[in-house]
Amino acid sequence: MNVSVKTGFKFFQLLFFVLLVSNCDTKVKKSASESAQPVSYLALGDSYTIGTGIEREHSYPYQLADSLSTLGFKIDTTHIIATNGWTTADLKNGIAEHNPASDFDLVSLLIGVNNQYQWLDIELYKVEFRELLEQAIGFAGGDSKKVFVISIPNYGVTPFAQSKDPETIRRKISEYNALAQDISGEYDVSFINITPISEMAEDDLTLLATDELHPSAKMYSMWIEEMLPTVTHILVP
């Protein structure tokens, strides 16, 4: 195959990909606009969920809701149960205090970084993450297909963690994420891996908030790009 033919082939590959993505986006928008049912979203988590260090509206739950609105979905509720520093046990207590409804159309779960940061027994995480996931499914009316789990970011690459053994942090976060992914798979819950995105902050500080630990709005927007294919498929099977 000569160079000109190869170039032409690559061009048509790219054109096909662009048309495919555009077509999928159009289908999602059409299905969303045709749906009269408003979407209610519950986000369960910790500091990463509330967007510590940035404006609340730039956190990933609100950016996700905005992106879904842009696609034509009618967002009725964005409810967050999360606080800075929460472990799995804290989130369980927070859920008990808030007592959310059991009819959410979309439920996300991101938890565990503070278990690792406090060097709690990972076996405790294994037990409590499962309990939290079962609760999340309950808040989605018992439908595991409406739930998605987000991986724990690797904060070991941040300036904050440079004096705290970054390699051990990376290894432990990986162990936590492996557990979360395995347990999510048992319940047929989608697992979205944003950890590689978080590690880009090692070379780009604009991806971090001013505390040089938590994600900036820019990083969260990259998370949303990673989440949207899964989330739109949940809402438009």
C-alpha cells in the first residue's frame, strides 16, 4: 500500500469515527428530548464529590448534571450526600442521617480515599463498600443498572503528598480500586476509572485546586468526558 493510499485510508477511518460519534450524540439527544421523565441524581461520596477547594457548581455532580441538560435530559434533582474527610463508615452515618428516597434515576458512589489516608484496615473497606453499594442500588429502586461507581483518584501525584510516600499511596489506592471494581462487577454495576486522569496532575498543576490536593474544575470536566458514555447509556439503554 503506497503512502497516498494509506493517508486516504486513515482519513476515511477518522471520518467514519467522527460520523459515528456524531450519530450517537444525535441519538442520545433525540431520546433525551423525547423523554418526559425528569432525571433525579444522587451522588454519594466525600471531598471529591463535593468539590473541596472549588466552587460547588464546578464539582463533578453538578458538571454531570449540566452536561446531561445540554444533551436534552430534564434534570429534576441533584442531591449530594458527602463531606470532606468522610470514610466509608462516615458515609454510612451520613446516609442514615439524610435518609434519601429510593426512586433515584441515577446514583453514583465514590468513596475510600480517607480509609486509605487514615491507614484503616482494607478489609473494613471491603465490607463497608459492599454495604454502601447495596444501599446505592436500593436508592435506585433496586436497579443496579442505574448505579455507577467512580474510582478513587491517586492523590499521591499531588504536591500535598510528596512527603507522604507517593509510591505506597499509588499502590494502596490501586488495591482499593481493584476491590471496588470487583465488588461492582458482582452487582452488575458500572465502574468508571478516572484514576489515570487524576495522575495527569503530576505534570499539570492546573488540574488541581488551590490546595494542590483536590481536583480543579478542569480535571472534573475531564472526568465528565469519561463518565458520559456510561451515564447516557444508563439513561438511554
